[in-house]
Amino acid sequence: MIPASVQSHIAYKELTELSSKDVRLALRTNAYTAHTAGLSPGKLQCNLVILPGADGVDFGEFCEANPIFCPLIGTSRIGATDMPELGQDIDLRSDLPLYFVYRRGQVVERVKDIMAIWRDDLMAFAIGCSFTFEHALMRAGIEMRHVTDGVTVPMFRTNIQTKSVGRFGGSAVVSMRPIPKHRVEEVKRICAAFPYAHGAPIHVGSAEEIGIEDISQPDWGEGVTIGDGEVPAFWGCGVTTQEALVSAAPEIAITHAPGAMLITDLDEADPFQNGVA
């Protein structure tokens, strides 16, 4: 447990020793504002999108039309600041390390919490995250280079177009992880068991084929080294929803900062067991 008088700053290593609930409590104090990769092994992590309820139907249908990139895990009631099906005492306004605030499709603020701008007409969408299957890959002895390096996973805008719904559309985004060439099929098999966390990689090999000009310069996150005997593998990424927000340009929208997720209490191996999600 974190002490009652929570520190003004908490190190990543300390967070790795906390339960999912206690990680959220630490984030609630703004004591940590970096990535969540590797935290709370066994628990599902989610992308978060918050927007006016009037845009909710189209956005929800956009997610359902693009499940590889935007696997929908849960939605909140309009005006609700919690999502009880995802975990105990979740506060959507404060329990992520960092938020992006969009106005008319443009990022205008990066904030540690959204208490001051919350409105009663807002609703939230939780979307599966690839950090979930990383634990399974690491258990199989496959290195996650960004975790080793302590950086945010590299993410790239592609030439793949999503299926549009209403005003929501745009380019798909992928995350990239170097994997050993001789283990590609094993990686595909492991990740296919996590369809709610983007599933198997959608592309392996040449980045240029999916419109990525320089694999060392990601659009989000930090670049990582691809070693000898390794090949880049690309997965659908929930940051695709942020591209859709740029396309739709709603009056206001709020998302997680790329790499800084909502950590739930759900079992990453089967988040839908007993109808909890």
C-alpha cells in the first residue's frame, strides 16, 4: 500500500510493486506522469477516450467497425466519472498519468488530471491496449525493447485507412516492437489470444509497405534499436482513436497521453469472464 501521506513523486520501480488499485491511487496524486508499460502484470490496460455524449453513438460504432485498432472494452454512463465494471474506485478524471485535451481536433493541453474541465455531458470509452499482451510475450522470454530501455513504445501513423463512421475516420496507427525473426510465428500465436488487446501483429517486416518512412522517428513514443536477427512487428494501436478525433473535430475530447494508460482490475487473460466488462 502507498502511505497516507503520498509522496510528491514516485519512481517507476516503486509502481511495479503496487497493485492495480494502488497504482491508480498513486496516479491520482499526480506523483507519476510517464508510461505504464510493465505495470500491474496480469491486469488489463486500456486507452481512454472521453467526449460529449452527443458524439458517443458514432464514436462507439467507429470502434466496433475497427476492432483491430480500437477494441472496445467498456463505456461509461453520460456524466459518470467512474467505470465500475473495469475496477474498484476508478476515477476517470485523475487515474491516468497524463491526459491530452483536444478542442476541435487539435491538442491544446497536456494535463495531469481533468478535474477542472470535467462536464456532466461527457462520456468515456475504454479501449484495449497492447501493453496487455506484452506480459505474455515477456513470460515467453521475448524482450520488449521499450520496457528494457524505459521508454514509451514507438507508434506510427500508417497509410492504412480506418472504416469511417459519421465524422470519425482517418489513418490507422500502429505500435512497433522488434522481435526475433525465428519467433515471429510464436509471437503471432501468443498475441492472437488477446483480441481485446489488438491481437496478432498486422504486419511484420518492411515499414515502408505500410507508409512509415523512417522507423527510427516514431510519431509518438521513442525510437528503439532493431538488432541483428530481429524484425519489426506492427500491431494495431488505440492511438488510432486520436487520429479519428482529429478527423471528427468534436468541440472537446480528452484522451490518455500515448503510452500512459488506464490500468484496470480486470484479468488480462480473460477480461470478460463473469460478464464484468
